[in-house]
Amino acid sequence: MPGTIANLWPQVHAAFEGVDCILHAGDLHVTNVIDELETIAPTYVSSGNGDVDVEHHRLRETWTGHLAGVAVGIVHQFPTPARASSERLQKKLLRAFDAFDPKVVIYGHTHLAEVHHVNERVYVNPGSATLPNNQSTRLGTLGLMQLRRDGISIELYQLHESGHERIKHLSI
């Protein structure tokens, strides 16, 4: 939330209803978004370049862990697999996550919703619910992920006045 709106859109709350946790890839600008998301589900947040002087106990440079048995890493700045070689992606993975080897990488920075499957790894940028494509405050995008030891499903959604509509999907 770039600070021009006081609360998240109601469509965000509706889309996240019933989720087990929320993963945010940074550029909060204000900490109250973390507290608001925490009312929905436990929230894990990577700090973004727009988070200057933003401090919160949930905010870290990177997050790593296992969700439903799947290794997941969250980092703000990461190259888009659409324009980066496998070698560049691997170098960035090592810098961002050291010895941790995520099967799913959640990243932000461009605020552009995209999902890629490269070399048995899934890369997800859910975009931004409030500042899509890093342009102006308006209804944007978000992602929902289902993780199982035997499969991963990612759905990206465009928010609109009456709810949300799926725009991209990946299942492996």
C-alpha cells in the first residue's frame, strides 16, 4: 500500500478468506498492511526497496521455510525468469537464500503478475493488489497457491469491482 489508501481493498480480504498463511514480497510502504493481513492469516513479509525506514517484527530481507512439505523462499528483488538465463537465476538463488534450496520462489519488485516453471522450480510474482505494474493506486493482482508434497498449483488473479478473476494458472 503506497500510503494513498488507508486499508486493503475488500476484494483482497475476500480472496484470502480461509488461507493458511499470506506471503508478501515487499514494498509495503507502511506497516499497517502487515497488521491488516495478520487479521486474515499469519503473514510473512520480505522487505522491498520501497520499505525505507519500515520496521515490523514480521519484516525480513528474505523468508525461507517449508509449507506443506514444500521448500518456499520469499525475496523482493529477483530477476524475472522471462528475461534471465538459468545461470543468472541460480546465482541469484544462491545470493538470496544461501544454502536453502526453494522449490518455490516468491518475488516482487516489478509488481507485474507472472508465474514461471524453470528447471523444476516455480517462480511467482503475484504483482500488487494496490499498485499493479508499479504505475498507480488501483485494483491490481494477487496470487493463491496450493502446496502439496506431490504438486503445486498457482493461480494469479486480477481484482475488479465485483471480486477477482483468474488470469494465470500453473499446476505441476
